[in-house]
Amino acid sequence: MKYLCLVYGEEQAIADMPDNHCLAFDQSIRASGQCIASEALEPVASATTVRVRNGKLSVTDGPFAETKEALAGFYMIEARDLNEAISIASKIPPAQVGSIEVRPIRPIRETFKPFVLSSVVDAPRELVWQSWTDPERLQRWWGPKGFSVQKCKVDLRPGGTFHYGMRGPDGKDVWGKFTYREIKAPERLQFIVSFSDAEGGVTRHPLSANWPLQTLSSVTFAPEGTAKTKITVEWTPYEANEIERKTFDESREAMKQGWSGTFEQFASYLKSAMQEA
């Protein structure tokens, strides 16, 4: 869930804070994957207030209201719930001299239906989790049916990445990347998905220019008895424009086929892994 953390305080008190404290926090929360956007604001003396009454425009210098504590900046964050949002807000440095107002974002755009697909595999959850997070295991099964992973590197932490290179049936290489946002072993992974290059950059889909540059994927692992695990993938466009969202929406059948092939490869790998154990 998205929250806006509004930073309020007396301008002089915030100005007296060392910049490196705020910069260090900004870098850490961005690295965690929980920061969507953050900016500091110029002093209130630079503000301009715009009003329209009965169709008439009025522009005045200065803030909307004269208050002791002024709005100094903001962080838009992603958090599981209000408690986590409050925990993040408490670490924002100006909270020590001012206050942080935490408000949930109210969606006003049309709700986008995520792509969801589940599969039950014949393996205990612990092995399934290891197979989704260990680079040596991932290299043996990850990708659409017919693709093989040639290179694979995993930095399993919020803000870390799974960077991989696959070779397709036609012999061409394709690179991809996950940027982890949430890791809750052995229950859930959430990550930003993108195509990539050998250096780990973010690139466009090699065959579809209108595919979203980034997508958000959540994968849950639920035990089914003692020897089976239900895997559920939920996938949505991330910070996509209307054309990208439309392309994603029109590709659901292809996504279903692709993920079904991936699950088929995974089931085959698990069978071998169980025999090797």
C-alpha cells in the first residue's frame, strides 16, 4: 500500500540539520525498494498560492496558510500496512525536530486487474523457497519452457537483485532482472521485474516496444499438507502508461502460456531435486 509522508517543521530547525543525515536516509530507503519518490521543498517564502473562485484566478505570493511549522518535503513510500509506514516515518531525520504526517494514497484511477496464476507442486515449501532464491537452483529451472539460464547472480535482500541471462531455442540471449522489495521466508517474495542487459541495466522488451518497462510481481508459497506447495504469482504493470497497461492486458493468454511452461520446467526440476536429496 502506498503512503505519503509529509515532513513538517520550523524552517530554521530543519535547515540546521546536517544534509548528510537526510541524504543517508534517502539513499537507504531507496535501496530498500520502499521509496517511490522523495523531494525536499524550497522555503515557504518561495511559495505561490493559486485560487479560483467563480471562474476568477487569484495568485498571491506566500504559502496557503501562515503556520509555525511549514511543509518541508515528502516521501512517497510502499508499506505493507500503517504500522510499517509509521515505522519508516519514524526514521526520517526531520522527525527529530519536526513532525511527519503519514497519509494513505487514495486510488482514483481505474483499478487494474492483476494477472494471477497458481500451481501446486509436489515438494515441501522449504525446498520450493530454496529453489526460488538460491542461484544454483534457479539456474537449473528458471525461465520460459525451452530457455536455459547461462548466467545467474542473486543478492537476496530488499533492494538487491536477481540478474540472469537466458538462451532461447533460437540461440539468442535474453537478460532479465528482479529488484527485490519484500522477502518473507518461506512465504512470500515481491520484486520489480524488467528486461535487462549484461551490465544489469533496465531495457525494453526485445520484441514488444509497448510492453511495460517494469512490472511488479508477488509470489506466495503456501503449504498443501506436508509434501506439496501452492505457488501463486500475481503480476501487474508498474508505473506504466496507458499504452503499456493496454499491452499488458492484451497479453494475458500469452503470459498464461509462458508461466505454464515455467511451472512445467519447475516441476521437472523439483522431481530431480527430490531424487537427489
